[in-house]
Amino acid sequence: MNEVDFLLWVKGSAFNIALFIFMAGLVLRLFEILSLGRKVNYAVPKGDPMQGGLREIFRRFGTDKATFQRSMITIVVGYVFHIGLFVVIFLLAAHVEVFKSVMGFGWPNLSTPVVDAFAVVTMIALVVVLIHRLQHPVKRFLSSPGDYVAWAVTFVPLLTGYMAYHHLLLSPQMMLGLHILSVEVLLIVFPFTKLMHTFTVFLSRWYNGASMGLRGVKS
Amino acid sequence: MSTLTLERGINAFKAQIDAPMASFFSSCVSCGMCADACLFYTENPEPRFTPIYKLEPLRRVWEQEYTLIGKLKAKLGLSKPVTDAELAEWQELVYNNCSLCGRCTLICPVGNDITYMIRRMREGMVASGHAPGGLIGASTRAVQIGSPMGVKLPALQAQVRHLEKSSGLTVPFDQEGAEYLLMLSSMEIMNYPEYLGAVAKILTNAGKTWTLSSECFEATNSGIQIGSSDIARELVSRVVAAAEKLKVKTVISPECGHAYTALRWEGPNLIGRPYTFAAKHIVEVLDELRAEGLLQTEGFEESKLTFHDPCQLVRRGGVVEQPRNLLNMVAKNFVEMADHGTLNWCCGAGGGVSANEDAEEVKLKAFQRKKKQLDELHVDTLVTACANCRIQLEEGMEVNQMDIPVLGLTEMIAEHLVERKGGAA
Amino acid sequence: MRMQSPNPYEPTLGEHLRSQGISRRGFLKFCGLLASSMALAPAMIPKIAAALEQAKRPSVIWLSFQECTGCTESLTRSHSPSLEGLVFDAISLDYHHTLQAASGDAAEHAREEAMKEHYGKYVLVVDGSIPLDNPGYSTIAGISNLDMLKEAAAGAAAIIAVGTCAAYGGLPKADPNPTGAVSVSDIIKDKPIINVPGCPPIPMVITGVIAHFLTFGLPELDSLGRPKAFYGQSIHDRCYRRPFYERGLFAETFDDEGAKAGWCLYKLGCKGPVTYNACATTKWNDGTSFPIESGHGCIGCSEPNFWDFGGFYKAISIPTGASGKNAVYAAAAGIAAGVAIGAMNKKSKAEAASSHQTVTVEELNQESGS
């Protein structure tokens, strides 16, 4: 298999397999969660659960000052790499084309050097996140292999994408192939690791917020 | 006779796990921010006191029982079943080092209701025989005697007679059709009898009909604290039976945090139907009276004071404004702690911690958080609306040689009460 | 171009060119062009010239298999009189069934003669792929392509696989590859093979490779067997539209404002970023232009499997399969599996709830039973 065969394989069957597992896994996981159901609540509500749920989905993007000071690295670096990932994944022209081909619609892209800069910042942020995880007593203690797997499968696509764009180390075909392959690994493990929080975060915030809303708790 | 076993515990975990919990476990990114939100960690920074970690056995049961990947992992021997020894080890984390204060739940960036899960996890801890002795004792007394502190009706009657004699007020028992059924906590009967006098004075002055029940006066619910719905149901059913027998409109939960949670939020779900009456915290009732103009005060407290928000009222009950409305009626120099309202730090003894002898040391460590908050303010008086918080605050101050009196909000209001002409008093 | 008959006196290339009326100045100009296209320093020009002057005219046997004659067309349609053409003219092309005057037995005889005469020294040029499924798919004078290649390769000093078909299988190998087409390097393993891919290759590159072989021997090759001198940089690297790519300015259709303004053709399927060839520098039609200058993206013709690269008009990043449909099927599969595991979860939870035994305070006060 030469590098073009490899690239064609990752763009062809491998991508289809990965996308299939990702989509099927995602749906499966949501069923797994939702099938466990919730008991009816007979307590007289003090507020609207729906409103509370929606409020918490948005409110938790921010934090109070004291919490911010206590968890500054986690919050700031966390924000940086989340925004960075968003920009790199969704606003690079090449990526927009992929979404367009899969979903049938696209959106405007940013200029490549801007996305490139975001990629660099995101990689730096992820490295900081990793170091912080290894050094912070609580984070290190809480971290399971799954946490490091999730980190790696997020970082490698960024790195290979960056290297493919800048023609580093390997030929661009090879690097592009590796980049796409690493994304496929990401897609495959996504539903079965903590990366799933990308979707369940809204569900969790909503459940928590609905409970708060029901009790009339306004934070 | 049947015994409590690991199997029953795991079974309880399985029965308790629901969609929100599955979502919460799926969302956790191990960011550790809940540790910084938890006073049992900040004042005793050992990583295992991180709130989400306290749920690890429950999380594993969820993963192994309710996820495809977890079932696969278990088959391949990659994840081990939860053992009795682990649950024994976790008792310290789930009971001694958690007051169910809900602060982690409020701070968690992905929105996990950790407190809810710990409350649910305790069900399995109880069923597997891993509840702490102190809470077992309290629960036993609550079920068998009617009060976690072993207070019986004659003791209450004695207090009532004393009160009637000293104040000239009438304290009615078993008054059918009264608007309010006043519930108490044993702590108030034994340690803070002035609470009953204060409520009696205010309600009577407001022209409201109210009553105590000789069949059930205890509002606190050890079943909620130990985490057994079976016991909690038994205890709350007594309140419901008393309230429905007397056909009252509203049951007043005393100055107690978890009693409010038990009565207001868990009660209807424990008995599986809505109440035929309303359940309110005394502070809610007082604020309603204030709004109706039935509660008027005169004079102001001279001292600089602050208010300690009971966790179950603010974060788990949405009662934030009411105590402030009331305090502002009688205090000119009311200052807020740096983190107050929904962000307030727990006293360190809620959620069964105060009844748990194993947690004696831990709860005083946890008090350091409150001490820091108070040290910043230099207040003369601390007001709160929970007898359990009050005991802990008083004990903590004594140990730390702080000289700040702790007062109940209701008593403070009663002291400034203006007698109404229309009032029955 | 003339077919050379065996000649005891072999003139050098320099002598031959002079006899054709090529001036020293013109020759040096050609050497300079070669040097620059191979990315050599100007100081190398005299060395190239000297080496070329002294080079013996090698015997070349050109075999055409499953091909379209485009490669030969590319070479012969170069401008007349072109220096590339003349160099090509200067080799001793002993067999090329399209170009030679002889036909039938005479032609095959010429090939056999040359192979015998120059055994171990001749250069074998191949264009077109070789069918392996059925030898009858492509034969010359009743000889299958496979047999002819093996026979000719045995005595060759080196093989130049001209065009993408010979180099990588090309169009005949495109999915579903009905003839079982393969490249020269898939069959011949024991000879140096220089791939000069392109559909067709740039004429200058073909002659440049030959010139390099004559002067310096085998050129340095990349991992796909291509001379690095000509295939060392991607089209994208040297594309004059690159600044638009960097700025994120892309033509969305072939007739929009972006296309008119000359923006990057990435979204219209340009394969420049993953295509290695000299088009952007050497250009076509006597240095006039290359496809991107005409407003069409690179189709990646010098790369293996370029026909199956997911469509000429689809951006490189786009997956080649029917992803959207696949995602829908996946969701359906997920729902099916989800309903199943959901039902299991529900059952498991209901069982747990029904097997719950009420906890009593009496039990709590027992010595732990477990």
C-alpha cells in the first residue's frame, strides 16, 4: 500500500466505518442514557423546570468570581482549547467541505492562517491541560486511562493536521492520510469515552437546571 | 430475619440509577472543579474527598450494568465488580465527608447534580449495611420513638406548659381545621425552645390558626440523611397522616434544612402522590405574613450581623430572598458574606454529618471554611434559619474561641414584633 | 526522428546535435533550462553541457501497452523545432510502434535486433499499464504485454515508466480495473525503474529525465519512484493562487466572482496540495501556462489512483464514500441497537426495583450480614 492508496483508504472505507461507528455509537449511547428514565415528581413545583433547564445550559458557560479564582487554570485553558477546537474543526475551509459532503450544507470558513494560529494555540492549551492534569493532585487522582485516551485522540488530529498543512516530517499525502486516520480514531472512540460530554453536557445541565427550576433555585 | 447484604446494596444502586445520573456520569470530564467547590476538600485537601470520586462505586455499577462498553469491559475482565470492602471504604466519603450541601452541583461546569447522586448512592450503602452507626441510631430512634434524639411527647408537653406559663400564649394541640400545622425538630425542643415561643407569638399575633400534633411533632427525617427511602417514607407518612387528619392547609417545616427537603421535595415522591396540603419553611411563612402586612416590627438590631444560608434552603430549596427581606426589617447593619445565597458555604454538619459520630473531627475541619468567611467580616452576630447549622456553628466557634453569638431568624423577628390590634394575642 | 540501424560508430550526443545544426548557444540554453527544472545551481550548467556532449546515444526501446498514446502525443506535439524534441531525436529509438516506419514483422525484428545488439545497455521506455487478468486483453504481434515487458526488461540497463499508466496503473487500473491492470514496477523488481508519471507527463520532464540519465545516471527518486528533481514540490507549493488559499478566499463555482478574480480552486476539487509535479514551474505548451491558470483545478494526474481520488471536482478533504447516506444508516443501526439495549436496561432496572426488600431499622441494627 503506497501513501496514495493509504490516503484513499482513509478517505474511503475507513472514513465510512468510523462515521458509522460514531453515528451509531452516539445514538446508542443516548438511548442507553434516556432508557433509564426518570420518576414522576409529585412535589408541587416552585418554578418552571423547562426554564431552569434552559437557564442552566447557558449559565454554566460562566462562573462566579471566587470559583474562577480557585479554578483559574482549568477554566481559562479549558475555554481556550474548547474555542480553539471549535474554530479548527468547524471553520477551516477543508473541514467545512467535509461537513458539506456529509450533511449536505456548509457555512463560511475563516482564512487558513487564522485557523492555523488557533490550531497552534489549541495545541499549546492542550499541552498545558495535560501537564496540569499530571500535576494537579485532584486531577491526577481522578484521571483514568480513559482521560488520557480522550486527550490523545483530541491532540493527535490537531498535530497531524498542522503537520500536513505545513508539510512537516512526512509527505503531505501521508500526513493528510494520518490526519484523517487520527480523526477516524477520534470518531470511533468518541461515543464511548468522556468525549461524549460534548453532547451530554447539554442533557446534564438541563436535568440539573430542571431540578433547580422545579425548586425555584435561581443561581 | 433478613440481613443487609452487598447484593441488596448493588440492587439498590441499580434501582436508583436513572437517566439524569447516566447523563451525569457520561458528562464528567474529571476536571476536579467540584473539589474546589467542596468544603470537605478545601479544608482537608485529600484528593479522595473530591465530590465526584465519592460516587465511584455507583459509577462503576452504572457502567457495568447499563452501558454496552461497560458490559464488554466486565466480560473481558477489564472492570471488576464492586466489592463489600470497597463500599465499607466509601462509607467515610459518602457520609462523613459529604453534607449534601449541593455546592458541587452548583459549580460543576458540565452540570452534574452530584449531590443528588450521593443521596441516591446512600440508598445502596444502607441496603448493603454500610451506613454509619450514628445515623443508624438516629434512624432507629426516629422510627421507634418518634424523634432522632429520643424526644417524646411528654418532653414537648413540658416545654409547652413552661412556655404557656411564661408568655401567656396558648399553644394548641390537635386543633382540627387549623390553617397551619407547626412541626418541630427535636433540636429545637431540647436546645432552642425559644423557637416555639417565637412562632407561637408571631402566628397568634398575625391572627392565624395553628396547631401542634400530639401524634407527630418531629419534622426532621433521619431516613433522608441515612439515605433510606423506606425509613424516610415511614417518617414522612407520619407527618402526612397528622396533617391530613387535622385537615390543615399548610405544614410548617421548622428552622431546619434537611427537614424542608424531606417534607417539601422528597415527601410527595416517597408516598407516591401529591399532598393535600402545602409544605413551607417557617421563613417562607414569615415572609408571606410580612408581604400580607401581618408581620410588623419595630426597632433595629444594633450589632453588625450576617446571615448564614442553610444549604437546603438556598441551593436545594430556592429560599434566598425571604430571610433577607425579614432580616432587613430588623437589622440596619446587615452584611453579606463573600459567598452568600446560593453560593454560600455549608456549616459542615448537614446531611447527617452532625448525627454521625465518625464525622466529629471532619466536621470541625470543615467549619474552618465558615470561620474564614466570618473572619473576613468581623460581625457581632450570626443569624441563621436552621437549628442543625446553629449547633454546628456554635460548636465550631467555641472550639475556635470565636465570640459571635448565633441567633435563629424567627426568634430575632419575634423580638421586634409589634402587637397587632386584630391579633388574637 | 529517424529509426537508427545498428552502427559501428556511435557519435556522441554533442556531435549529433551539431550535425543537426544546433548552435552551441542553443545547446547551452537547453542545458540551462534543464538545470533550472531539476533545481540545480547555475554552476552546474557547464557540467551538464560537458556531460551531454560526451554522452553516447543510447539505444532506446519504447513499448506501448494499455495506453492512449497521449504520452507520445505530448512528446511529439512539442513545438518544432524544439530542443527537447532534438534530444529525443538524438537517442537511438530502435523501436516505437507508433512512430516507427516499419510495421509487422520488420518492426518486431528491429526490436529483437536492438535487444540482442545492446543487451544489458539499452534503455527501456514503457507507456501504458499491463493487464494481468487475461493476457489477451492487450497483445502486440501476438505477444502479451506481460511477456513482452519481461523479455525486454531482462536486457535493459534501466526502465523509464512514462505516464501514470506505466508508473502506477493509471486509467486502466481505475476502479473496477476490468483488465487487472498493473504498473511496470508491479512486475519488474530487479531493474532500476524511473517513474515519470503524468497524464500525460510534461514533455520537458520526459526529456529532462532522459538527459539526466544520460549525464548523471539514475536520478534521485522519491518514495513513489519519481525523480525528485521534477517531482520534489507539490503543485500547491508553487501555485500562483496560493495566496488566496492562505487568505481563505475560494472560488465556490466555476463562474462566480471568486473564480473570475482568480481565487483558489481548492473547493472546486483542486488536488494541487497532494500532487507532485513540475506543472506550476515548467508549464505546458512551450511554457505558456498550466491548468490552474486556465481556471481548472489540478486533477492530480501524476499521483497513483488519481482517477479514484474521490472526483475531480470534490475538495481533497471530502471523503470518497457516500457519507451522508452512511450516517443515516448508522443512525438507524444506532436506534435499533439503542432500542435493544434500552429495553435491557429498563428490564434490568425494573428487576432491581421489584427485588428491592424494604430496609428496616431492625436490619440496620444487626451486625453487618455481609
